[in-house]
Amino acid sequence: MTLLATISSHTLHLFCPCEYRNGLEVEELLKSPRFRAFRVEDVRSRARCTKCGRVGESSVTISYALPGMRRRPKEDAEKTK
């Protein structure tokens, strides 16, 4: 299984059966010490859908973000409007 610490430049995309999806920046997760020993499966099995409330039913894809191609935080995106 893939440790989060080995994919710090990646994004986890969680897809719930209710068709809601969300992206989690691994780098942001790793800022919390409790996630440093987590595997991708640990995140998937604990993830709660913010739309329907299901836990552990999401599928996951992992994508790599090229340097300079990461999404901007909402605060930065709003400042540029």
C-alpha cells in the first residue's frame, strides 16, 4: 500500500457513490502529524462524504501535480478576481 509520505506532491481524488467528489492535497494532509504514517487506503476508509455522509465507500485516484500547476487555495483565487 502507498504511504502518503511517499506521494507528498500528489492529490487524492475521492469519488463517492452519490456522485460527489473531492480532492485532497497530500501535502496539506501531511502537515498534521497523525497523517504521516497513513496509507492511501487509510484515508479512503475513513473519508466521510460531505454530501451524503457515507464513510469508507469512496473510490480513490491519485494524480501528480507538476511544479507550478497546483490548484491555488480559494483565498488566493478570490484575490485575483
